[in-house]
Amino acid sequence: MNRKINWLHLSDFHFGKSLYEQKFSAQKLIEHIEQKKSAGIFPDFVFITGDIANSGRLDEYDLFNSLIVKKLLEIFGNEFIDRIITVPGNHDLDREINPGFSKEKFLRDDAGAFYPTVESLRKRKMLADRFENYIFGVGNDNLVNFGSEVGGYVQEFLIDDVEISVVGINTAWLCDGEGDFGNITPGLQILRDNLAKTKNSSIKIVLGHHPLSWFHERVIQPIEVIFGEHNVIYLHGHMHKSWAKPALSATGDFICIQSGAAWQAPEGSKWKNGFLWAELSDDRKNIDLEPFTWSFSNQCWTLSGETFHENNRIGGIWRFLAPTNKIKVDYTPRKRVDPPTGWIVKSLDELEKCRIFLDKDQALRYFDGAAPTWNTVLSESIPRRDIVSKITNNFSSISADPIVSAVVGAGCEGKTTALFQACLEILQIDQEKKALIRTNHVRPFSVIDLLPILKTHHSWLMVIDEADQSAKEILRFIDNGFDGYDGQISFILASRDSDWFSSGASVLAWDYTAKYKEIILKDLSTRDAEFIVDAWAAYGEDGLGAELSALDETKRVDKLKYYAKKEAKGNYGAFFGALLVARHGNDLLDHAEKMLARLEGHNLNDDQSLMDALGYIAAMHSEGFDKLSFATLAGVLNLPISKMVAKVIRPLGREAAAATTANFIFTRHKYIADAIVEVLESRFNKDVARYFIELALSEQRRSETEQVLNKNFWFFELSEGLFKSGKTGLAIDVARNLYENEEGNFHLLTKLASLYRRENNAAESIRLFRESSYYPAHRGFYFEWGVCEGKERNFSENALLIAYAMSDDIEKTAISLESCCKMLNALSQCYNQLYNRYVDPIFEQASHAASSLLSIFETKIPIKERSGYNTTDFLKLVGRKRATLFKSNDAIKKIKDATSRLKNYGISDNVLSSLNMSFEDYSGVERLAQNIQG
């Protein structure tokens, strides 16, 4: 059996940039290698892929030889010199030599500068001369080939009867520091000729400095074909981080492996120094990678796989498939493979059949906001907006990398329509493609499920709406070279902008392995407006609406643009809002009534219809709540979630009533939501307030048997949002129903009591607390109770309860700074009231003590969050010697003394019986004071 082949991959030393830092880093690298040797790990090779120097000076190569090469030979012996193999990078040239050359001239097809011939050498001599210091400074005999007609080198090794060829290429011929990306080449003919010399080797390793994506676009694909033909392992650097990507060409597999920078920045910088160990398995099927970076905080090299996906991780290594010979495609008929549930396949022929004119009813439903379908949006009746050409332009040129376009915009801006229309145009550009489209937006992006259908065709366009939730999985699939699929895949993604940004999809490294373009959908161009008005006009007054049809034809476009500009000042759906106002501005309520009347007869069960389903959706959307999930609506409608799309979402979509994201359900526009709510109440006599209560209670019941996302919203934030919007009575009704349904939940009691207090009904809050049969060990419960007692001028109970909430007698979890400040502020005020009432000095001292502590603690609270604190007035009184500023320990003692005195002034038995107190333990407050004061 063959033995494993190991190598250490180093790159980008940049010697000469920072002498102390680089000496230290080199020393630690050598120590790491010695530790590996002690553990029985010996590299067969040390590959160094360029940028050894910083400026291509001889003294910089002297540093390299003394700090790296000499030390390696001391470890592995002088004969190891032939196993230390280098290539130049863009820093390994003298830019003072021949600086005025023309990249464009050398890149011309007829330039003839990169042939492995003497004549061609003369043409590129001005380039080769710039690498003279590198060639003679590093000193390896093979490097003189970069200055000869062959333009590169081939080194052959025999390790345990395994023939290994190492090919060195110069990817930096044309580098000058300006516009290198896309304008360099290693010399296609030089590369091809050198690789041809390796035909007897079973392992072929090519060393270069730049990733393939940096080469001129005309040479990338031919080089990939050559690499695939030879099943190359291509090692490079330049990008300063470790990375690997298996790749496929028409001729076979190859893999690109990128090492981090051995030194790119001082050790404490965010830019990490690192390198890569690699091991080719004995069966030649796998390459295992160990990426290391320097940990400044731990002062050692640490395993760091943050640029590699966890799917490739096996313990402390990241495993990739080694390149193999391309397997000939078997064209024998295969068993039919259907796409997974929630996906469909469309061919160009199928999509072309949709290009017909719509009848009036179909067109008007779409104009009113019905969910886009393929038959609708691809018809000749629906115009193509400018956004469609922006999407397709990204697919108009050939790219070696996967092409990804992401269409991002606000809800109801026309993303789905643009997505479908662009899909057709892309398939018209590349007629070999088929489209694989996700139809169920809640379906996860599962590679395992998708691979069988993907393998039935060689070129796909994946179309994924509401892609924000699947973005990381999609990018992982791309980064991993499509996880076992050998063909080509391009992607069109769409998402609401808020979801795209909040999910983090916008900051993913899409352009690292893909040709990526993010397209923002906004504004209405004059051209778009003209096409839309023309499409409406084809259906007469019904299409245009009463307002536009009454206008002169020349004014209609201007009116639509006026509405679009006006709607753009809002926060939601400017495009569809403009369409709605333009066509239904005067009859939106009538439009909503007709829609609801059609839905009323569609029963979902004995008690509820589609009208009720839309009522729940509209009520939530009208109030600005974005938490109505599929599971939530299914629960309140007593439907299994698997039936939601067929029974609710799709019918409402056909009625232009509802729209969905991957997670939540809305009406098509807030204008529609507001109109539906108004019509339900005024024309259908529905109590819309009940919808909120029923939703909250349904989620409460559901939480007893399954996990409920956004549980806090339904239990607490819903009532809070309603309260803040002015619907205080409804907010209290929601909170009260939740509490009455689960009276053992003290959090619900506290919330209800808070709402009563803020609605100036603290007496009801107090009744709830005093009649409660349980007293939890929870600071918030007693603090709210105390505040409520204070609202009713029960200052003794007020002070006692807040002092209890602040003590560690109630719970051992440390009190937070924010909570402590709120309690001290309240305590200062209530003790002041007690002093005014009873003229007992201990209460005045306690008030001053609370203010003293607050003046210490609030220094760590942002100024904008100190609203209501009275420390400024207190410190003025201290300055006039009318108040005492206590030290923290004395202040805590004064509060304890005053709290003990409260019983002398009468405390409600209900309050006393609820407290398990000694009022001796304020260690949490003491600890905060110590932390702040030192």
C-alpha cells in the first residue's frame, strides 16, 4: 500500500516589512515544526507559494534564508534543501526595473510572449529581469528556469515508488501593483508545456502565487481544462487566509488549496498570520488540511478552521476529496427522478408556453396584487421592468465561478415577478439550462434532498424566493464545490431587504467563490411607469381605475410616478402602494368588501372561514406586528400546518389578499390591511379585537405541547405594543385573558398589573398582587408590586417591597446595575414621601442613602437611559448641606435600618405574609458598589 504524502504549505512572508515581528513569527514557526517532528510528523515537502520578500530586495531574501531555510535544514538535514520549493509572488520583483511595460500588450493573443521558446523569452525578458533578485536570492537551482525559455520548472520525486511532479509557475509576470486583478497570466503555453512533462507522475502539484480568479478571463477556462486533465493539486497564496476548493473542468477534477499568510501584520492585529499542513491519504482519495493561525492572546499557533465548513471537519482536520480522473458520463436511460417536495423543474419550452395574453379577470386580479404565478407574470400582458435586465445582465458573460444574483427590496415591490421573468430570459440566453425552483418557501435548502434531481442534468438555474433563511446553506453548497454534483449551477435569489440584512445574508462572502451581484429593487422609472400604464390601459377603465381613466393619456404616467414618489416616503411597499392608490384610491374599502364577501363563504371549519383567516392576518399587519407565522395561524384556525398552503395561503394569494415570507404572513399591503379591518368592523360587524385575544390564547395553548417561536411576543410584547399604540383597553384584555388562562404564571400577573398601573388603575394591580396565592423568588414581581402600592400612596408597603426586591433575600442571582438603579430611584422617592408623612429622620436618611448609591451607580448608565433619576437635585442639596452624601457601606446600612422601622408604621398583612425576609443580605448591591469604586 502507498504511504501518505505530507507537506507544509507556507506563503506570503513579506520579509523586510517589520524586522522584530517577522523574526519572532519565524522563530515560533520553526518551534512549531520542531514540535511536529517530536510528535513523529515529518513533511515530505515544504512548499512556499510566493511573496517571500516585501520589495524583492536581496537583503530580504537573506532574512528568509537565515530565519527559515537554514533552520529547516538544521531540523531535517542538508539533503532536505531539494524539498524546500518556492515560486515568486507579486512582492518578489523589483518594481524599479522596467516599470513602464504595458499589460494590455502582453495579454494580446498575438503577443507571443509566453511561449516556451527562445524567441518568446526575448519578448518577456523585460518582465523576467524584474525577478533576478528572487532567483539568485533564494538560490534554488530550479529558479533559473524562470529566466529561461521554459519559463517555469518541473521537479520530479520518487517516494516509495510513487512518482510525484512539482511544477512551479510564475503568476506574477505582469504584476505592477495597479489593476492586477483580472489582468495577469502565468503564461498558458508555459504552464501547458511544463505539465506535459509530468505525464508519468501519479501526483501532480502545481505551485503558483495567485488564485485562478485573478487571471485574465481568457485564460481561466483553458487553465482549468489543463488542470482537470492532469488532476492537479494547485497550491497558492496571495489572499492571506487558508481555503480550499475542489473544482471540475470538462476534462476532470482538480483542487485549489490556499495558504494563509506566514506574516502579514503585527501579532495583535485583526489580520492573522498562519500556514497550512496537508496530508494526501495513502489511497489517494482524500486531502486532509490543518490550518493554523497565531493566537496573540494565547501566544501560540492554534488550529483555526473558520474559513472552512464544518461539513468537511473530522476532528482536528478538514477533509477534501483529492482530484481523480473524470468518469465518462453514462447516457443509458435512468429511472425517473422527481424533484423533492416544495421544488419544481421548468424547461425553456415549458416557460415559453406561458407567453400568452391574459383574460380580463386574470389580469385584474394580478393588478390588484394576486400572488404571481408563472402563467401570469410570463404572459404578454405583464410588462418587464428594468430590474429584469439588471438581473439577466449578470448571466450574459461566461464565468468559471457560479453566478449568483440576489434581488433585494421591500415587501410588495415586485421581486417575485422580476424573479420569474428573469428566469425565462436567462434560460433563453443559455438554452442548455433547466430551472429548479423552490415553490414552498419554508422548505429548507437540503443538499441531500436536492442532489438526486441535480444529477439528472448538467446545467441548472436555481430560483429561490425568500432566500434569507437559506442563504448560509446555499453559500456553503457553493463553497464546497456543489457537494458531489459535477455540473454547473447558477442562482437567482430574492428576499425582503429587512430579512436579507437582519439574517446576515448581506454580509456573507458570496463573491469569494462566486460571481455575485446584489440588486436593490426600488423606485419606479419612467420607462417602468409607461409599461405599467399601457398594460392597465389594455383592459380599459377596469384596468386603469376610475382616477387614471379620467385623465388624459399623457398625464397618466406622471400621476402614477407622483404616487410612487409619495409612497416612497413611507416605510413599506412603495411600489405596490402606488399601484393601489392609483387604481383604487377612491374605492379601496369597496374593493376590500368585495374580497371579504367572496372569502366569507369558504369555510375552514364549523366556526371559521377564509374571511376569519384574513381577519387575523389583517389585524396583525394593520398594527405593524410581524410575528404571524404559519404555525400560529394554523393553530388558531385548528388546521394542521401541512394544510396551510393549500387551504389558506394559496386561496388568499389568488384573491390578492395575503403574501408570505419564509417565516411570516401579511396582507399584500398595509393599505389593504387597514381597509380590511375597517370593513370587518363596519360592514361585517366583526369584533377585530377578539382576533388578538384568540391568537394569544391559541399560542398559549400551543406552548403547552410544542415549542412556540416568539413566545415572548404573544405573552408580553403583543399587549405592550397595543398599549403603546393607544389601544390600552385591548392591551389589558389580552393580558387579562392570558393570565386567567394560566393563573400560576407570575410573569403574566406582573405584566397585567403593570398595564393596569399605567392605565391609572393601580388599585386593581394591588388587588391582583395581594390576592395572589404564590410569591415567587423574583425581583421584578416585587418591584412592580411595590411601584403599584406607591401609586396608591401606600408608601410603607411601597418601600418594603422595593427594598425586598433589591435584597438578596429574594433570589441569589446577582442584581443587575440597571435594575438596581431603577429600584434605588424609586426607593429614594418613597422614603422621601414617608419622611414627609411621619417626620421620622431615619426615612430622610434612607432617602439620602438611596440617592447616594444611585449617584455612584448611574455613572455607568448611559445618559439617555437616566431619565427620571433625581440625583442632580440631590447633589445640589448636598452642596448646600441640606442632604447627606453617604459612603456606599453606610448608605446600605441606612436603608436596612429604615426598612426595619417600617413595621412600626403599619404594613398590610397581605404584604407582610408574602415576604420571607431578614433584610440583612444586600451583597449584590455591595458588590456593584465595589466594582464601580474599585
